[in-house]
Amino acid sequence: MGTLSIFIIAVGLAMDVFAVSLGIGTSRKANAFRPIFRIAFHSGLFQGLMTLLGWLAGSTIASFIASFDHWIALVLLAFVGVRMILSGLDQKVEEHSPNPTRGLSLMMICIATSIDAMAVGLSFAMLQVHILSASLLIGVVSLALSVVGLLT
């Protein structure tokens, strides 16, 4: 798989990070360096590490799941899609909004936006993609789009 293909995948993976960052950026008026750095850095880090984690899992069990790996990808991506649709339809209003740039809130945002990166990493193991450069590219693109979303 070429660099352009991985870059396009990285942009696709970073869209949820961009959307979350855009929401945080519009709800918080202060554009201080530290919160922007925290969100962008951790978003990029989690996207890259989850891709690597998915690849490690896929490499470990690749021979076992080779005959039905496409079904696993279908189920994982369908799960992510349904989860996104349901969260978009959820009309709950929170009375207290925690600070999304710190602690557990930041961690949960990063995990939630990088679950699809783990599924991509799993499929990268089946395709024998050079995972270090792919994970780095995915992390950097996520970081960059997070900064763009926060500053918009």
C-alpha cells in the first residue's frame, strides 16, 4: 500500500478527531496554547498507538483469522458506524460539562475517536503495511486536523 493511500486513510481516520476538536474549539473561546497542545497531541498519539495496537493484534492472530478477516472488518466498521449514528441521535443534555482538555474527559475523547484506528491497524496487518510509518503518518495527520478544528 502506497503513501498516498495511507495518507487518505489517515485523513479519513482524523475526521472524527477534527469534528470533536471543532466542537471543543467553538465551545471554548480561549485559544491558549496548552489546551490546544494537550488535545492535539493526545489525539495524534492515540490515533497512532491504536493503529499500532490493532496491527499487533492482527499480526498475532493473522494466520488464525485469515479466512474470515473481511467479516471481522465489516463487523468492526459497522459497530463504529452504528455507534456514531446513535451518538448523533442522542438528545441528552448535560447540566455539567467537564473540561475536555484534561484528565479522564480527554482520555475518553481520545479513546472514542481512535477505536476505528485500531480496526484499520488490524486490517493493515493483513495487508503487510509498514506499520511504523503508517502509524506515524496517521498520528501526525490527526494532530494537524485537531489543531485546525480547535482554531476554527
